[in-house]
Amino acid sequence: MVMNSRKLFFSRLIRNWHYQWKVLRSIADWTVIVYILVPLGVFCVAIYRSWWLEIPVWIHKIPFIVPFFCFYFLAWIGNIRTLIMEADKVFLVKQLHLIGRLKALSYFYSLFFQTMVLAAGFLCLLPFLLHYYLLNWSVILVLFVYFTALQSCFMLWKYHIRKIGSMWAKSLLVVFLFLVFNWFSQWIYHIVDMGMTIPVYALSLIILLLSIFFSLTALQKIASIDLHIELEQERKTSIVQAIYLAAPEIEKPVIMRRKKPRIFKNSKRIFQNRTPVNGFIELFIKIVIRNSSYLYGYLMLINSTTGAMIIVPPLWLKILIFVGFSIIMNGWLTTLWNKVCHYHPLMKKYMESDAYYSARKKAVRGMLSFALVLVLFLTCVFGFIIGR
């Protein structure tokens, strides 16, 4: 049977959907669907309908720059998909035209999917954009076109950043690009605010066409097939990784390659006073900092809480979020300590000692205090900037 790129693309796409559905079904049985998802869906629909009928009071203290940068953050979400598999290195590498068209179709599917995600974000905030910020449809449309073009540009940059081997270089480049495009988006915001939509349309079209052209050119390089396979595997298992991250007690330990660590390369001591308690704490801190999944989970909880406290205006609701964050973070750190000790042979050996429990209490309390102080500091700083 002769296989063309379109049949190959749709067959792999359907298989990917089927795989994601099985993953979701593994955690959402009928009890979760009936008692959690269905009531949650009804509640969200009712709340969204109430926004159209009457603007809530809490939106009155939020300037338009906040939803504008929500769209900016949403534009950063998404990656290029290729639907390339490990077997393609053997069976399809000789049919370059077939694998090239497969990558092109996968890219346009990725762009379309991320555009739908962005459209869903605009749809959620549409009552506020129309009835509170009093934007007309032409301004909303030009903002949607701009962020769609910006999203395609981010997908291209993230693809090239993925090729960089140094983690520090990746981080610095991401921060630099985030700040540059942040300032650029503020400039676009002022242009749209002055009513000049034609230049924004033209600039967005140029960004979109150039991003598509350079993305397709980069994907056609057969030498990058190993990278494409790795990226596709990461995208395919993204839901599984999110489940592991949300539930540390079922998270599988990350398989680390044997290489020299970037932090504490020479295993220098953190504490000068060498006691069993300090030894446990030092070992735990080094493991958390060296393991990207542990560190990412810690920072993600801090970032999400900070964002929620900035967006939500009422003081009592901020306090409630802060108290809830302290409880969740305390439980997460305790679970993380137990998991690290379970997998580390040296810590596992002395789990019944008094120093072990004393060290766990001090380590959890110290990292929790740091997280609470950081959340308060970031909330005050960004709240002052937005309020000003």
C-alpha cells in the first residue's frame, strides 16, 4: 500500500489523541467525572454566563495591562510538534519528501492548535474586553492577530533554544527574549491604544510569515531528526509528566546522566558546623537544586501563587490564597523529603534516627519560609508596578 504524507500524518495524530485519552481516563474514572468534572463544568459555565449579565466588582481594580500580559504569557505556551518516531530513522529516512511533508503538516497543526488555545483565552476574557474595557471588535481582532504572530515566533525561538546544550545559556537567553518581547509588546500596546491598527496588522503579518518560513526551513534538516524525535516524545508524554509533577508521591525518579553537576561541582560544604542534622539538610538541598524536576515544581508553586495574589484584588482573598499556599507547600516539601530519602541509599539507611526527623523539620521549615518571603516580596513588587 502506497502511503502519502497526509495519511501518515492523520494516522499518527489520531493515535496520539487516543494515547492522550487513555492517559486522561487513567486518572479520571466515572467517580471523578460525575462528582468533580461535571459540577466543575456547570459551575464554570454559570460563572462565565454571569460575567456577560453583570461585570463582577473585582475587575474594577484591574487595569487593561493585566489581561494584555495574560495574553502575552499565553503566547509563550506551545511548541513545535513533528510526529516523528524512532522507527523513522530506519524506514522513512530514505523518503525525504514524505518525512518533510509530515513535518510541515505537523508544524501547521501545532500552529493551529496553539491558535485555538489563544482564542480560548480571548473568549474567556471577552466579556471584560467588551463591556468593561470597552474595546471594539477591531481592536480585539488586531490583538488576537498580533499574539498569534508572536506565538509562532516564540515557537521558532523555543525550537532553536532547545538545541543549546548549556542550561545556563538557555536560561539567560529565555530571560533576555522574555524581556525584549515584553518591551516590544508594551510598544504595540501603546500603538493599539492610539488607534493605529494598520501598522500592527502589517507587522504581525511579517512576523507570522517569517516565523513560518524559518520554522519550515529548520524542520527540513534531516540532521536534526534525533532532536525531532526527542521533542515529539516530550510533547507526547507532557500530560503524564504533569500528573507526576502534580502528585509527587507517584512521580518516577528522573534518570540522570552521569555528568559533572553545574552546582556544587566540588561538593563543598554548605554548613561549617558538621552535625548529623546539617548533613541531612545539606544533602537534601543539593539534591533538590541539582534535580530540575524538583526545583521546577518548587518554583512553579511559587510563581502560580504569586500570579494569583497579584490578579485577585480583595485583601481577604489574598490572605486566603497565602494561607492555602503555605499549607500546600508544607505538604509538598514533606512529601518531597520522604521521596528523596527513599531513593537515596545514605539517607534511607538512617531514616529511623532522631537527627533524620529533626533535619526534616528544619529543612521543610526553612524552604517554606523562603517560599513565603519570596511570594510576599514578588507580590509587593509587581503589585506596586501594576498599580503605578
